[in-house]
Amino acid sequence: MSLTATEEALGTRLEAALRRRLSSHTAAAEKYGAEFTELWRVAAEHALGGKLLRPRLLVDLVEALSPAPLSAEESGSAIDVAAEVELLHFAFLLHDDVIDGDLIRRRGPNVIGALIADRPDVPAASTLHWARSSAILLGDLLLTSAVLGFARVDVAADARDRLLSLLEETIRETVAGEHADVALSDGIMAPDLRTILATSAYKTATYSFVLPLRAAAVLASSSSATEQRLATIGRHLGLAYQLQDDLLSVFGDPDEHGKDPFSDLREGKETAIIAYARMTSHWEGIEQHFGRSDLSGADGSRTRDRLRECGAEAFVRGLVREHLEAASTVLNDAETEGTLPTAARRTLQALASRVDGRER
């Protein structure tokens, strides 16, 4: 079977697993009325159809770490955990959209935006409050569902305990990262580069990369040394991914990434780009537009140009390279010392290449 066919088959299995979970939730919601059922229907529409980066990574790495082909039961358990990881991701996105006040995701309305559009006859303020409240509650339910999914997965008791401890640590770190991110944006914490990078690592790297890598190690019965190596690799790749995301949001092509090209500037989002710019003589000209909700396209373009001129873009691109190179070094060392098989190294090198070349 070709690589493309294998990837398509995995995507189909993951989509089916997610669809089953969301269909089950939607059916259970019918008992509580049409509005609650509709909430789950809208959720299903928005949870499906993504790139499935995290669950694909988890399943691919389980297969690469395992010394023998997975049995049907082992493969099924990996799919189950991967589906819960994706639902956890969706829960975090729901809460993130409420915190950031966003109504758009993936070039269209997010869950909040879709719920607002479905209520044109209700006063705008009431609809917005209801839609944001719905997103918070839905995210809470999905977080609970992910925990229960990890607890019910068909694995040995010690593996289940390891998975649950990993999930608990992941949720704690991600929430801590989001909490710090809001504190940075609201001026509660000083926006120095070290704090911003630590916040990004907790907020994004922990659940997007460290969680699937470490979960794969648990499901493949790998050693604790392998799991720790994967955690280090995941932190480097996750931070590179977030830094790339920050770069794309400001300097990328909006036709490619589908985001508002100046949303980070309007929001006043404290990123490594801004932290570097604060240390340059260009900051005075940038600061007057940073965090302005009414930032025009022309002023946004001029601010972006100043961020380039002061060297912020080049600096952050350098950080991306540093973290990708650090991940590569750990990968090679782990293979040399025997804590990571060659197949796993290749899987993670392919991931690093996708992070390095991403445009959306």
C-alpha cells in the first residue's frame, strides 16, 4: 500500500472515530431539547474536517515505536486515544475563541459565529453572550469527555494510569499557559521574551506535540527514557510551530492561512515578534498602533513593515531554526543511544520538515 493510501486510510479511521463520539453526544443531547441538540450538531460540523495533526502524529508514532506490527486491538486503542486528543484540542479552541473574542476560524465562522448567525431575530448583545456561553459549556463537556475517554481506553492498568497522569499534566500546563497569555496581553505580567517563550511552550507545545508523542510512547510500551526524549523533542517542535504561527499571523499570506492578517496586532498579542521589537528604536512607531481594535489596513501594513525593518521577523525566524535544529540533535542522539528506533526518527523528521515549511 502506498504512503498516500495509508495516510488516507488513517484519516478515514480517525474521522470515523470522531464522528462516532460526536454522534453519540448529539443523540444524548436530544433528551434536553432542541437548543442543546443543535449545539452539538454545530460542534460536530466544526470539529470535523481539520488537518488532524495531533491524532495522526500519535498513531504514526505508535506504529513507528512498536517493535512488531500492531494488533487490531492495539491499533484500535491508539485510534481511540488519538480521537480524544483531537477532541481535547477542539475544547481548547472553543475556550480560546471566547477569551480572544474571535468569531472566525478556518476561513469561516467558528462555533460562536455560527450560533450567532442562526439567531438573526435576537438582539445582538444577547446572542453574542449566549453563543460565547455555549462555547464555554461545550468546551467543558469536551474536556470531561476526553478525560473519560482516556480512562476507558482498552489498555493495561499501568498504561492507563500513565495516560491519565499525562493528561492531567497536559491540561494543567495548557491552562497555565493560556492564563499567562491573557496576563501578558492585559499587562498583568511583564512581556519579556523569556516569559513569552515559556508561555508559548505551555500553551501550545504541551498539548499539540508533547502529549501525542508521550502518549504514543505509553501505548507502544516504550521506556521512560524514550518518553522523556520524546517530551524534549515535542517541546522544541511545538515551540517552533507556535513561533511559525505567530510569523504567519503577521507576515504570512492571508489567502493561504485564512486568518485576519492584523488580528494579533489589533488584539495586542504579546509574541516573540513584539518582545524583540520593544527592544529596538522602531518601537515608538509600532507601539502607537499595537493593541488598537480599530487598526486600519493601511496602518496595519505600515506596522508590519516596521516589524520587518527592526529585525523582529528575522529574529523569530532564527528562533524557529534554533528549535528545529535542537529537535534534530535530540532525535539523532536518541537514535544513537538506542532510546528511539530509526522508524520513529524518520516519522519525527518528517514532522519537523512540515513545521519548517508550513504556510498555514
